[in-house]
Amino acid sequence: MNMDEEKRFGGATTPTKAASGASDKPGIIEVDWEENDPENPYNWSPSRKWLTILACSLITVTTIANATSQSIMATWGPAWFNTSRLMFILGLCLFNVSVAIAPMFLAPLSEHLGRNIIYQVAGWIVALLFLPQTFSHNIHGYLAARWFQGMASSVGNSMVGGTIADIFGYRERGQLMNFFSLMVFVGQALGGLTMGWTGELVGIQWCFGAQGIASAVSGVVSLLFLRETRGNIILRRRAKRLTKETGVLHMSKLDLTSTHQSTAEQLTKSVGLPLKMLCTEPIVIALTLWIGFAWAIIFLGGTSTILVFEQYGFSPGEAGSIQSCIAIGGILGYICSFHQEHLFRKAASKSATGRASPEARLYWAAVGGLIFPTATLIFGWTGRPSIHWAVPAFFLCLSYWGIFSMYLGTFNYVADAYEQNSSSAQAAHSMVRNGFSGIFPLFARQMYIKMGYPQASTLIAGLGFALAIAPFMLIKYGARLRAKSPITTKLVGNI
């Protein structure tokens, strides 16, 4: 979900003047892009590009809403499956943990199969796995469906950024990445907002059924509008077609010039390097803990906000509607991202190299890191029947505004700081972020009930304040840390 996804999943290559020609290997014709090649995703029409982005955004929104809907659905889920609330919420844990793990395997798989086939297959797996949740009362079948559904849903989290990088140039994709991040927050908001009312009005069976229908619609949209965007896959298919038509072996330029890695080798790198960076890179460790904690609070908040607003006599539908604060916070953060881009360009204009340091990506992230715990603290102490419900709701919006700014700044910073290795750093973030998001809801309800609502929010705010030092320290000392890192040392001279 970041600007580096082009490197992780392989974006379209730059157009060249020659379509094919003799290679350095005798008997092989090299295939490359023609000038203004219509099959090159960079040269697609604006309408085709935007249909692709909207189809991908629909995948993202429906799959992320599926995750965040579980908190409000826990109102009826235990009775439907004849189990405890904790067992039902375990479905959210399994879903998020599988979302954290699956991209490690999908990345090398996409090297050989391309993006589109993964989108198509994963989309229909998500839709079909709603069937056992809708019509079965078996808790074990539900948990198994959630695990595999999380794996398939991970493409809406991990691959869309790469698709944007495939079809838009470097200068165009910045705000598009920000827009995609906003869609992530919109999806999180829709989970509680829609399923709260659905469960209240027509029951939990229709919560699963409605999401299954939405996923099926997303699958149809993908079939109609999504095509392969990964440049090396398109050229490889062209080479195979030309070989079949002419009887002369054709190979894509990338296949001829790059060092071939087997799927096993790619998988080892895809899994091993993120774990290594998570243990040895101070920058990755600090930012991962910071954003991982904040991200998990969104999922913990799915439970805590229901408890807080039930004090006002809110019905499940009304309590679920409070999740719309996530989208409002995301919109505020998205608006501020334009100012962050301005600050980054201003820093670049003052640089001798004409390129700003990665630390210039963190200004609004640092501000957001303070907004998040401050607003969370005030939310905790104003969420009581003696104070109008709009007051805690307002500060909840501000809390999510802070989280969005943190989220966006962190990804852009890592993309700039680690360049070709940033996908591994992002993968480390994803593992921890989604892992925390799966674990926190398991104890959220007990924590808020036993500690008291204000006290639990105070604990969260205190940890948020403690971790908020990370971006400020990186703004001041980030260049020194990068200079000492074996991974980023050779990049420091360029930024």
C-alpha cells in the first residue's frame, strides 16, 4: 500500500523505441515496448486507468469492511454459532493474522503469474467463503473460513499500491497513493456502519449474506474491468505469442537481462529479509511498533466505542455508526496530506541535490502522533452520559485523523529511506500491524470493563504519547541512523 509496491510486485517498465530486436543471445529475439505502445499500462487511456483504480478500490473497501465489521457483529455472533464472544472474536484474530502472512507468499507468486489472476481468484474465494458463514452454525467452520478469507483478502491490502505504480508515473502516483490510503479508512468505517444496522434490522445471517453479495459484485467488476498491469508479465506473454506465430524464440527484455530467481529463492527473500530488518534495523523497529500500536487501536476501538456509546442508550446500529468517525478522520488526514506534499517539495527545493531527505516525509506524521493520544485521552474522559455524545465522537474523529497522518507518513518515509529494500520494511510493518490488530480485540472488552472506560483510554493514550517520540527522533537523527545501517548506508549520499 505504498509507493514502493512497484518494486515489490514489479511495475511496468519505461517505454522504449524498439519493440523487438536481436539480443546478445544467438537465436533469441528481444521483446520490449514500442514507443507509445498501447499495451504499455503507462499509455492506457485515463478512463481505463481510473476504471482499474476504482475496481481495485472496491476490492479494498469490501475486504477491509469485512475485517472491521466483526466487532459490532459480536453482538449477535455468539448466539448464531452457539459459542462465547471470545471465540467469535477469534475469527477477527485469524483473519488479520492471515492478512499479515499471505503477502509474503503472494509477492513471489505474482512474479510468475501476474497480478490479475491473483485478483480474480482471490476475489471469488472471499465471496464464496461467506457461504459457510451465512448458512452454517458451526464455529469451527466459521474460524476456518475466516482464516482462508483473510489470506484471499490480503490482496486488497498489499497489491493495489503496486497496481497504481504499474499504470501511473512517479510524479502522478503520490496523491493517488494517498487516495488509496483514504479508501482503506473508508472501508474500515463502513464495516461497523453498515453491519450494525443490518444486524439490528434483519439479523446476523444477512450481515454475512450482504457482505457476500458485495464481494460477488466486486468480483464481477474485477472480471469486467481489471486486466494485467504488470509490465514484465505483459511483455512475457507478448514474447510467447510471437514465438508461437513466428517459430523463432522471443523473450522479454526483462527476462533476458535480469538474474532469474526461482520461486523458492524469491520466497526466502520475501520472508527472511523483513524478519531480519524487524530485528536489526532501529528505524524499522521504532516505526513498526509506533504504527502497529496505532493501527491496532482502530480494531480495539471497534469494541471500546461500542461500550462507551452504549452508555448513551445507543442501539447496535447507532453504536456501529460511530465507526464513521474513522472515515471522517481519514478525510481530515487526506486533506492535510496536500500540505505535507508541499512541505516535502519545499524541502527538496532547498536541497543541494534537489531531493529532500526521507525525514521530510514525517512532519505531519509527527503532528498526528501527538493528535492521536491527546484526542484518545479526551475521548476517554468525555465519554459519559453527563456529556453529550457528540463531544467524545468529535475527539474520536481527531484520534483517527492522527492515525491516518501517522500511517501515511510512515509508509512514504520507508519507501524513500529504503528504496529497493523498502518492500521488505513495509512487509515487516504489515506483519506487526495486522498481527497487533488481530490480538488487541481479544482483550479489549475485558480491559475496558475491568479497568473502567476512562482509565483504559488513559492507558492507551499514555502508550501513544510514549511511542510518539519515534518520528521526532527520526526527524533529528534519522540521517545518522541511515548512515550506520548496512542496508541504507549506500543510499545516504543520494538523499
